[in-house]
Amino acid sequence: MSTHLRATFDRLDTVLAERADRLLEVRREIHRHPEVAWTEHRTSELVHAELTAAGLRPRRVGATGIVCDIPGVDGDRRLVGLRADLDALPIPEETGLPWASERSGVSHACGHDVHTAGVLGAGLALADLASRGELPVGVRLVFQPAEEVQPGGAEMFLQHGVLEGVEQIYAVHCDPKIEVGTIGSRIGSITSASDPVTVTLRSHGGHTSRPHMTGDVVYALGQVIAQASGVLGRRMDPRAGVNLTWGAVHAGSATNAIPTSGTLMGTLRVLDVAEWERAGTLLDTAIAQIVAPYGVEVEVDHVHGVPPTVNEAGCVAHIEEAARDVVGEDGVHLTEQSLGGEDFGWYLHRVPGAMVRLGVRAPGAPLTDLHRADLVVDERAVVIGARMLARTVVLAGHAPAPAPIVAPVV
């Protein structure tokens, strides 16, 4: 590493050390007052105030989104994005922490408060470099609402042109399965496409003693449950990681009556972008063919929820180099592909970038998972994430821009 780059990283660390206590205060304030998707007014006001107090000029996108540009030495000729998500989940908190949620039934059980504080910290450190004329590339800080719902904040941000001029973008995601001071990374798909699917079947209904006189929607739903995932498994590339799982079925209310309608709800997940883009047509066809013998009407509502989050190799190299400088060579590990969905995938469907997993489990703490009421994170992850993201921007700024993505827009 050059002497100049080492001095730059040391300066970033100095700024973040000075701001560490405030970043934890911000994280705890967000955690104490969680807000679900599209209602993140208090959270965005706090982020806006912190950026404004640092002399930056954040702008609002929609009702609760915040975007803030920090010019580099070449102004905004090149822009690297850092993205955080603001929303919480409709899950009660059961941690007993002094800064536990004060809102009944709502909590930051996915760690978005950590993401927000980390990106804020990185942005403030990079703004200090910019004030010294030492920021090699412009930065766009992206504080996005509504990651936890579909359609979500990423799609709204794209419609508002938030990625215009951005050549690459980065993010972190809390992972309570790995210890603080550990980073999980991989090239290619790190998360899955996640598409909600609803199947509705209809018939005239009838008496259970005479099923031959009507379309038996309950029996037909059972065939869809039993067969649809198998059909997809034989019609789609198995390397694509296709998974169709049903989560709810509703039909009828009597033991001796065949109902007139029934619904089936589930999620289709796919790790490969190309297979995801053709999955909808295949699913519609498969379900129609499965129920065809049973004389029922069928309606399939398959929504392209979020695409896989596909990390670009060059961007992974930047963030891994940054991570090794922060947590050491042994702290960066290959992480598994997840079938979970993450709407950061929409950004990486348009521009190159990378998301890594940020270890938040305290040493010796029991293994847990996201979206749990008892999720507790080791707060040291906030500054670790900020240091890594700030370094990533500097490294990206000293390297050629990655090739743009050419992909169909779904």
C-alpha cells in the first residue's frame, strides 16, 4: 500500500474515531424509534439533520428517502454510491436493552439501524476528505426507505433517477451468524430473487358427495402444492437455485361443501438472473397445466419482487481489500449464497456493485438470526462498517470504473 493511501485511511479512521460516540447515539436513537416501510419520517429527519450539520446538502426523495452527494476532486464526473435502508419490521422487540424499541410491535430486527449509522459515518469521513481536496471520486449517499416490502424503496428510488451518474454502488448487511470483526463476501449471487406468488382457483362449488359435478378447487390446490415445485425443478436449470415454497392456503369452511374459490400463497426464489427473468412464464404455464384436468378457473399473480443481488468481481475486490485493511486477512471469509431477498438487487441489476455481510454477533454469544424479536448486535460493527465502506470508495476512486451492466429491465 502506498504511503499516500495509508495516510488517507489513517485520516478516515481519525474522523470516525472522533465521531464514534455520536454514531452510536444515532444508531440507538433510530433503534429506539423504529418505523416500518414508507413511514420513516423521524429516521430520515435525523439523517438529514446529521448531514446538514456536517455542511452537506442532502435532498429528499419521496416522503422519507434521503440522497446526499459529496463531490470529489473531479466534481461529480465519477460517482460511487453507498446505500443504507431505513425501515424497521412489524416485529415486537424482546431484548431488554436500554435503547429497546419504544414502539409496540415494531423493531429493527434486521439491523437497518446499523446500516444507516454505518453509511452515515462513512459519508461524514469522506466529506472530511473532500473538504481537504483529497477525495478521489464523488460519493452519493443513498438512504432508502421500504426495503422490507414489495414493491419497495429501491424501485421508487430508481424511478426518481437516484442511480443517474453512479458508476458503482456498495452496501453491507448485518449477519448475526458471524462474529463482529468478520466480513462475509462472495462474487456473484449473494442473495436470491424473491417473488410473491398467489394462485387463485375458482369453480361453481358443490356438495362433497358429488365432486364430479363441479371443479374441486381444494383438490386442485393440493395438486399445485405437490407438483409445481417439481415441474420448475425439471424445466429450469438446477444450478439456478430455484425454490418454490408455499406459506398459506385458504379454501372453504365446511366439511361437506366444495368451495367456489381457494387461494395459495408462497414465494419463488431464484439465484440466477437469467432464470429469474423466465421463471414467471414457466410458472404460469406449469400451474395451468397442473389444474387443467380438474375443471377449475385459474389465476396466477406472480410479482417480480426483487432480483438476485449479484456482486461484480471488480467491486468485490475493492470491498474485500478495504475489509482486510479493517479486520485483517483472517477476518474476510467466503459467505454462502442466501435464498433471502434484498432489494439492493435492483441497484445491481442496473450498475455494478457489491454487498457484503457484516458480522454483528458478540464473541461467545449464541447463534441467532435476523427477523427475530431477540436480535442483539455488537455495536462495534457500526464503526467497522463505516471504516470499510469509506475505504472502499477511496479504492474504487483510484481504480478504473467497472464496465456498465447491460441487462434487460424487468
